[in-house]
Amino acid sequence: MKVQSTGACTLVLGLLLSSIAAPRCAAQEDPSNRYADEGRSALAAGRFGEARMDFEQLAKLHPEVAEVHATLAAIYFKLREYRLAVNSIQAAQKIKPGLPRLDSLLGLSLAEMGRFGEAQPHLEKGFKQTADTDTRRMCGLQLLRVYSNTGRDADAVEASLQLNKLFPDDPEVLYHTGRIYGNYAYVVMMKLHDKAPNSIWMLQAQGEANEAQKDYDAAIIAFNHVLELDPRRPGIHYRLGRVFQARYRDTAKPEDRDAAAREFNAELAVDSGNGNAAYEIAVMDQQAGDFEKARADFEQVLERFPDFEEALVGLGGVYLDLQKPQDAVAPLERAAKINRQDEVAWYRLAQAERGAGNRAAAQRAMAEFQKLHTSTPSTLHKPAEAGDVTPQQIPSDAKSE
């Protein structure tokens, strides 16, 4: 993983320039003043090559000034002269050990040189101890690179979790941490394959991987192999039911739909507390138009799991199908309270309130739906693969009145 360093350079330059007091001599003809002024102007204009020459001359004239060496280090970093940056940092720290931010810049420079072992303590300090947000971000990103290149996968995951917490919406952070998670998952799965290639856990992992890749035939084979080894293993019939459901959406073959129903019922025979399997049966009854059966199914699920939001939305939808809008209001209100981002819940609640004669409440619910739908128009119909259960959906002819 290669982390871009331009942000770090800009950061350090800004911090250093704000504190630099380049020496000014009483004699106006002293060249130090000219080099300092021209160097600052070149930096401000982004002419780093010119700034380098000015500050190199200034360092020769005043080798005792730590801030000059520190500024040179930041310039070298920008110019990708990392060895020279390290030398200048060390010179500055020898003169003034407490000069701020240089330890982080040293870690960033060493990491760019591939000296990961040396860079690590400096980056960890910058990431964990500094109060400056930008410094923490750059040190954290470089730490991911250091940990990845030194085989410290668990530390990379831990740092990724911290970065995601600190910068939840940062695209660069999301990209690099996503790669870390994916790589770690791959490493763990390969270890599982090496240590227990024929185990139930390996077969289950293969089935889930095939399911994710929409290789439904391979997933069915893998999950059935698990059941051959352990016929009463919880969760496997449910996974098989989901695979048959997914294949039915592609093929529209009734036998896949029937197979899904059999697997969900088989799951309940193994684990009567599997609310997801019971929910899927309710959804299938709802889709088949058996609304009374679907109502009883959803109510049974909600007796055991009263906060099952999708089941609440499903029950509300069934009451609407049964022309009982007044009965649909309560479950849909509860669903919208549990998940205020569920467009389907708000849309159906608007329908229920309107049907029950509650015009003002219907308008409020429709306003919530329209607000969500306007901000995220692509989610009007949630993908069937989303989450662990089949989501409730709005009919294709729905109107946002």
C-alpha cells in the first residue's frame, strides 16, 4: 500500500513556517536576510526547488538555527528527497529536541524510504499521542503501510478500526482500511484452508464465498456437504434457502422457490428460534398472496422478536393488503421509530394513515419518505441481497404523492 505524502508535507510546512524565526542580521547587506525572504516567498508560491536553494544557503550561513534545518526537512520531503529530509530532521532535533511535529515527519520520511522498523515508533507516537488531526491521519495511514509490510496484520486491522472511528467519511481512509480488512480476511481464510481444509468450517466458508460471488450451484454443493457431516448444524438450511431464493430471482423457476421454502422449514426444525427463517417463510406467503397466513407468520415472529424491524414493515404491508389500514399503523409506526431511514416503513405508514382517515399524520409520513427518497433516490427499492433477510419493498408503481 502506497500512501500519498503531499498532505503531510503541506501540514508540516505550514506548522514550521508559522514558527520559523530565520535569523535577520543588523547589516542590511548580509545575505541571510535575502535568503530568508526569498525562501519564504518561494515556499508561499509553491516553488520548492527555489526554496530549497535559499534554505540550503541559509543553513550554511546559520547551521545553529534548528528551524532552518526543520524547514529544509519539509522541503526535502516534498521533493521526495527522503534521505536528506531525515538528515535535516536529525540536525534540527540535535539543536532543539522539542521542536514540534518533527518526530512525525521523521516517521513519515523513514516509511517512504522503506525503513519500516525505524519508522514504526515515530508513527505510532504521532498517531496515538498527537492532538493534531491531520498529523494523526497521515501517521495512521503510513502505519497501515508499515504494519502491512512487516507482517503485522492484526496491528494493521486495529489501526484501521481506529482510523475509521476518527475519520468515518474520509475516502482515502475508507479505501486503505477496506484493503486492510479484505487482506486480513483473506489471510485468515487461507490459514483455515491450510490447517483444516476438509473441516466443516472450511466448507461453510466456501459456501458463503460462492454465495457472495453468485455461484449458486457451487454454494449449494458446499452447504449440502456441511449437512452431510453435521445434519443438524444450525444456520446451514437457512443459508441454503437464501441461495435458492437468489437463484429463483435469476431463473424464476418455481422449483427454486419451493426448495427455498423447504430449506427454511428445515431450519426451523433444527432451530425453532431462527427468526430469520420464520421471517422468510412469512415473506414467501406474502408474495404468494396468502395474506392471512403471512399475517400469522409475521405476528409469530414478532412475538419472539418484537423489534424485528423488517417483520414490522412486513406485517404492516400485509394489513394493507388485507384492507385493514388502521391495524397497519401501529407496527409501521414502531418500525419507523426503530429505523428512521427505512423508506418502505414511511411509505407504508403514509398509506396506512391515509386509509385510516388520519390525513395530517399521512402527510407527515409522506414528507419523511420524500425527504429520504430525495436524498438517496437509488434506495426506493432496496436490493434483495441487502442484509441477512429479504427486505420489504415498495411496488414499482408506487407514487410519492
